[in-house]
Amino acid sequence: MEAVSENGSDRKRKALLAATEVFLDKGYDCASMDDVAAKGAVSKPTVYKYFSNKERLFAEIVRATTCEMDDLVCLVAESMAGKTSIESGLSVLARRFISALMQPRILRLRRLLITNAERFPDIGRSWYEQGFERVLATLAMSFQGFADRRVLNLNDPLLAANHFVGMLLWVPMNKAMFTGDYSSSREELELFAVAAVRAFLAGYGPTSRSIARSTQA
Amino acid sequence: MEAVSENGSDRKRKALLAATEVFLDKGYDCASMDDVAAKGAVSKPTVYKYFSNKERLFAEIVRATTCEMDDLVCLVAESMAGKTSIESGLSVLARRFISALMQPRILRLRRLLITNAERFPDIGRSWYEQGFERVLATLAMSFQGFADRRVLNLNDPLLAANHFVGMLLWVPMNKAMFTGDYSSSREELELFAVAAVRAFLAGYGPTSRSIARSTQA
């Protein structure tokens, strides 16, 4: 019984991975359930059994990626919580976050979502709420922790998270979206990370007085 | 001779406006030269005479919009140059900029570009360089003017412009792109503008010492 259920879950995951590749390669309109079955080496009835139709499959692809992004951000936020230096904590966060978001697979999923947002507004809204907004909320919680320890000065942690990510990603993300060029080097992304951390700390970091206080505490 | 040339230029502008509407409504694939001729009340040979093919027409639509955006930003930057208060200057800039960029027509053009970026990378790159990057460069020039008068503290005006726009637009722009909902109210946009100006001035504004210096100068 267990083995069967494991096989079923394996098959479903395999079909979902295959479907992701097919949708990213061909776009929603040109992707077919046949392509997905062929790519995943599963039968077409298996694909239909798990996902019932193409729109549902698209929704599942998006859901799986929102979970993946959230797991990543939670992990990074947890690892930040142990850092005593806000600058090194934010630098780790900025670097991992920009590397994750600028992966070609994530960029192409983003394009797929934007392309189809007017047609499938519920799927786009689910990415916006469960992916985009949830990531900001996780960051905000982590920033609040630093504010509690007086190493960040902020009264609206969600706004601060929004500003941090906006400074980090506005240019590289738009470049990738408009040019279709996903080849940003690690060095380029590092520059965006360093600059965003520096500007964020200038705006939201402790003043020298509050640094003195928190060091003495 | 003059009248003929004026009529020609009118017809071209009319065809371009019609084409923009058709492309935004139907997307690149479904838009046809017939649709453009019908919408613009011009003949199909007229459309071909001015734009030769659909890809060329798409490029012209994008070019016209980049010029429009740049004109707007130049105008705003010029109007800022006369302001003595950096805060009121930036507030005007932020408000006009976010209102302009969040217009449904501009948002839909943005989506059209992102949808077709892998297929027509040259058109996407032209928007990125002549629209997106040029706007940042114009802002940077304006910021440099404030830095020269010591009301902004920055050594990289382009980076500062990137951070300003990123803080201003990251959330509302992504919301519009992912959900297809273009109905942000003036009040919502105003909140983003106020928050971005405040955070920008916290990071890049004058320290109290340099305010004192510039007031005494």
C-alpha cells in the first residue's frame, strides 16, 4: 500500500516537472498534455488523472514554485536570525535571494505568468499572494526581529522589505524581462546585492547613537 | 506639397495609434494588418507603406512609447530643477512618474513586450535601452544636480535613480503584471510615492550637518 502511494506521488512529481519544462519551453498555448506525457515518460491518462486539464496543470506548476520560493526565503530568514551583524545577515540574504530569483527557470516562469495574467487572473493572483507577497512578509518578519534588537530602524517592516527587494531587483529583473537575456553573471548580481544592502542600511540602519546603545546593551 | 506631407504624417500617426490599440487588445500573434487598417480607417496598403510588416509595426509602437516616456521624464526633471526643496521636488517626481507608468496602456504595452521578448529580443532590448535605461539616466542627471547643490548625498547618481524607482514601483508594478488588475487608485499610488520619497531621503538625503551647510551657503 505504501509502495503504491509512493509510486503515485513519484509519478505525479515526475509529470509536474515535465509539465514545467514543457510550459516554459512552449508557452501555455502551444504546450499539450501529449507533450507533457512524452517529456515525463508517463501515460497521458496519468497526466489527466493528476491534473484534469491544462489550466489546472498550469496552476499546479505555479503552486509548486511558490512553495519552493517560500521555503528558500524561510531558510535564509532563519539563517539570518542567528547573525549578530545586520550587514553580514543582509548580505547573505541579498545574495541568495537575487541568485534564486534570477535563475533562468524562475525568470521564464515569471514571463509565463505575466503573459497569461489577463487570461488566467486567478493563477496570477495566486502567485502574487502566495509567492510574491508571502516572500515579502517572511522578509518583513525577519526585519522586525532586527528592529526588536535595535539594529534596524523601522516602524513598517513590510514596507522596508518591499524597499529592500525593489532596490535589489528592479534593474536586473527588468533587464531579464525586456531583453530575454538571462545570463547575468554572479559578479553582476553581487554588485546589485552590495549596493542594495548599502542603501538599505543607509536608510533603515541604526544611527550611530543607536549602534552605541545596542553595543552597550 | 506641404499639405500632402502633413496628410501623410497624419495618416501614419493615425495608423500607429490604431495599431497600438490592436496590439494591446489582441497580442502580437492575433493582431493583423487588416485589423490595424480597419481600426485606423486607413487602407491596408497605407499600413504596409508606412510599416512594411508586423514586426516593424511592433517596433514602431514601442519606439513611439519610449519617446513619450522620455519626454515626460525630461519635463518632470526640468520642473524639479527649479525646486528649492528636495522633498517637494522628489514628491512631484514620484507622483507623476508612478501615475504615468501605472497607466493601463503602459502596463499593457509592458506585458506585450515581456510576452514577446524571447521572440523579438531586439525590440525588447530597444525598449530596455531607449526607454527603461534612458529614464533612469534622466533621473540620475537630475539627482546629480541636487547632489551638486548638496541636498542629496550620493556618489553614484545612476544607482540612486535605480533605487528610487525600485522602491517606488516594485510592488505596484508586480501586482499589475501578475494579477492583470490595473485599477490602482490615485490614493494607493500616492502611498507608494510618499513611502519611496521618505526612504530615499533617509538613505540619500542630506545629513543634518549638510542641510545646515547648504542653508548657510
